[in-house]
Amino acid sequence: MIHYNLKCNNDHTFSSWFDSLDAFDKLEKTKMLSCPTCGSDRIKRAMMSPQVSPSRTKQAFSLSKPNSEIEKKISEVRKKVEAESEDV
């Protein structure tokens, strides 16, 4: 199922669910869609923002002490840069 925001030629907006994009296209071409406010059959899809759901939850990472040697070196470099730099 696909949810679309729709708009008629009189700028009335409404939404509806369709089995597929092809189902919407077929109904639009045969003028089987109508505006619930004014009854116009001149309907187009309105601009929509995507609704994306993450496929999995993000893993929280720990900001604890560095474990590996490279993490320790990076931490040392960061501390040195912060100590010897001026925030502008």
C-alpha cells in the first residue's frame, strides 16, 4: 500500500491509500479519483516528503576510555591540539 497526498485543480488537498503506483495512475487516467471537497476529477499527487524508517536500531557507542593503541594515540593528539590551539 502507498499513501499519497493529493491535490485537485482547485488547490484542495487530501490524502488516500493505493495498492501501488500503477493503481493510482490507472485511477487518475480514467478520472476515477475525485476531490472530497469540490468533486473535481482533475487530481494530481501533491509534493510529499519521504517517510523513511530505519531498517534497524542504531547501536549506541560508548565514549569511555580508549581501548586500542590507535585510539589512545588519537586521544593524545586531540588533547594536544586542544591544549595548543585557540578556538576562534
